[in-house]
Amino acid sequence: MQASEASRAMAVAMSTAASLGLTADDAIVLHDSNKLTLRLLPCDVLARVAPVAYQVAEFELDLARRLAGAGSPVAVPDPRVEPRVHERDGFVVTLWTYYEPVAQDELSPVAFAGALGRLHAGMRTLDVPTPHFTDRIEDAQQLVASRDRTPELADADRRLLDDTLRNLRRAVCERGAAEQLLHGEPHPGNVLATKDGPLFIDLETCCRGPVEFDLAHAPDEAGEHYPGVDQRLLRECRILVLAMITAWRWDRADQFPDGRRLGTEWLGQIRAALGRDGLNALG
């Protein structure tokens, strides 16, 4: 968020907590992107704040409650207040349990794969309308196709991303793998390492697709410990996901720290991966 918007969002979060009987004299920014994630003190609650126009807070809150009820490892709303979406001054606020973190190096590939497997098991019990994973690929393709939105992307790199997204999307779909509800972006940044084990957050990216698409966001070693994985499909999904996030880094509106450098670095990784896995001939 822009600094002025973030300041307003913090004030809204604190006033919302106070109106519910939670003492919030200070706010610590834990994450700042399309939404602001805050630790409110001394009540020790986690507040997520997003502009009204760019949020799916109701969906995320409901899904977290249903998954927790199914025994899935997800962060849950703060039990001291009613789990609902609060709208104030152009923002929506949801209040969540704050989990004291433990060292990320305690989150082993085995623990990560096990937690993701339990999340997927819970998701298979739910009937939730969500986008298909190919909708997210389509968004990246449209971004790459727009020179107005990606003016700094060189022609050769634009062709590489376009070919990779189009060809691997087709290859993955043609495999006909079983599909289910997915997290959508279960990378380590969306997993809390807590004393109770890994907990997934940021459920707004949920979609339907093969589990390999989710595993493509996870550390490589985790894929070795997830049962029944199609390793060829997982390799294709990893390159596909890499092409997607690379496209986002070239969006002129992207605010990801050091985004252009990462975009350049990832283009090189895509070329190397395509050659290493023998996928250059896809077409």
C-alpha cells in the first residue's frame, strides 16, 4: 500500500479492534502488499486490512473456518470476537489469531508436505466455487501480451514467457490429472511455522486444479515427500508457476521489492529449466 493509505488502514484496524473491546494502542506491520497485515498490541491480535475494492475477505474468513472444522492446518479467526468482516472508511478488516512464530528452519520438507497433504484432504471435503488454475495462467498471459502493462519486457523475453505459459498450460491440462480445491499459492511465505506445526494463511488464492500445481509453489524437497505425485507433471507445473510469477514482476504496477532484478533472474531460470527438462520442443 502507499504510505498514506497504509496509515489510514492502520488507524481503521486499531479503531475496529477497540470497538470490539480489544485494547489496540500500537500496530506492527508484518506484511504489506495488496493488503496490510498488522499485529495489534497489547491485545495481540492479527488484523488484515484491504481496500474494499480489492478484497475477498468474506470468502477467506468462511473458508478458514470450514477448513479448521475439517481438521486442516490453517490459521483461524481470533476467538475473542465474532468472526466477521468489518467495513470502515473504504477498508475491510478481519481479525485473526496471532501465532508466535518459531524458526522457519524447523519447518522440514517432511512437515511441509504433511501439512499440505492435510490441507488438501480437508479441501476435498468442501464444495466451494472457485476459479480454475488456468484462469490464473490466463491472467499472466494477458499481462505478457500487453506492452502497455509490461513496457520494460524485451521482445525475446516476452516470446519466452508467452510460449512457456501457452505450451505448458496445454501440456499440463492434457495430462488429465485429477483436480480438486487448492490453496493456489502455498509457498513458504504463506505458511506460518508455529509451535503447533505449520499453518497455512492467505486462502484468497484458492482455485481448482491438480495437487502438483500447489506443490509447484512449495520447496522442491517437499514434492519428494508428498504421496502419489506425478513427478513429470510437477516439473512442468514448477516451470509454469515460475513463468507466472516472472510475468507479474514485469507489470509496471508491480510493487514487489527488487521485482525487476528478480524478473530478470527468473527469466534465466526458466530458460535453464526448459533445457534441463527437455521441454524446448513443446509447441
